[in-house]
Amino acid sequence: MPVHPLMRAGAATAAAVAMTTATTSPAAATARQTLLTCQVSTTTERPITFAPPVRFLPDTVTAQARLALTGCTASSPSAAGMRSGVMTVRSTGRASCAGAQDIHGKGSITWYGADGRRAGVSTLRPSMEKLTGHNPGDMLLSGRVSKGALAGSKVAGTATPTSNISICATKGLSTVHGTGKITFFA
């Protein structure tokens, strides 16, 4: 079976761990006050997982990940002590190889300062109406911080897969690794 044209393009450009929309894209984040920007990545032993696997046709899928946030740069005093973090997140949505919709979930970020000490905890509510893209892992990183550090801020991210996602349309995608950027903004 031939690879779907969207998947060929997606292998090079799709986001692996971020959720993006027209209203909460990183470009939109720059129009608002940026609070904090971090690099985000899966760890070698913990990819993003999808249950059931994401396939060519849409289905209700749950994505889970434990992600490393590193190299954080604060643009606001409210985020000054945050240099890295560990994000645990779970989202459910109607997903296919070409996108996802009706996404909702929950997660948390434990923040660490430059000295390695814990600097706070954020409760994250991933949500978005629609994601257009080739990477179902994008359903994890957009939404809002509902309480704790950076409460009330919006979240947007982008990433690129570091594992093969071209099998999505033919065999289904149950795991993916990736790396990218996440931004918190007012």
C-alpha cells in the first residue's frame, strides 16, 4: 500500500510532541506576552504512546507522554526561577494521521531551578478544538495552566519527530519520539 502523501511531508515537518492550532500556535504566542520558552523532548526510554494506535482513518485515541523540558528562558519575573522541568501529560481526541480534534486532557509539570531544586508545579489542561497536521503527538502540548506556577497562562508548542512516522497510514502509529519547543504566554 502506498504511503499517504501527507505522511511523506509529515516525516520531515510534523510536530512530534506538541499541539498547535491557529489560535494557540507559537506565532500567536509571540503576539502575546511570552512568559517562558523551553526545549521539549521525549526521553530515550519513554516515547509518546497512542492507544489505540493512530491510523489513516479517525478514531478516539489517547496519547500519553513524560517529557523533558530543558533550556528554559524566562521572559517574565513570574517564570524567572524555572530552568527545566518534567511534564507528564495525557490527552484524548479524535485522531488520524492527518490531524486530531476535540482534544482534552490533563497533565502536570514539575519545575526545577538552575540549582536543580524544585521550583514549583503547574497543572496543565491540554485542550483544543482542532489540530491540522501530520503528527498525532501534537495533541499533548497546547492548552492552559489551570493552577500552580504560571497559572492562567496559555501553552503552545511545536516539535519534530525523531522516529519514523511514515508507518502511520499503513501499519498505525503506537509510539513516537520527538523534540521541539514549548511556550507559555499570558
